[in-house]
Amino acid sequence: MFKFIKQYADNMHYAAIYPIASLIIFFAFFMALLVVVKRMRKEHVDELANMPLQ
């Protein structure tokens, strides 16, 4: 099974795009998440933290 996948990937000339694209998507997602968390108000964070206790 792995041989088939490797042969198929070797025949694709644009196969190097997929790892780079997935890395960019992964990095962009976590950077966007970091921005959202950093911009959150302290009151909202406290409200979310206390939700399981209510």
C-alpha cells in the first residue's frame, strides 16, 4: 500500500505544495486563535472560567 502511495506521489510534480500549504494553514489558524484570545476582555474570560462552577 505504501509503495503505491509513494509511486503516485513521485509522479505528481506539484506534490511539494501540499506540505507547505498545510504548514501555512496550521500556522495561520493558531496565529488567528492567539489574536482572538489576546483581544478578549478580562470580564469575558472570567465569565467563561466560572461557567463550569455555576
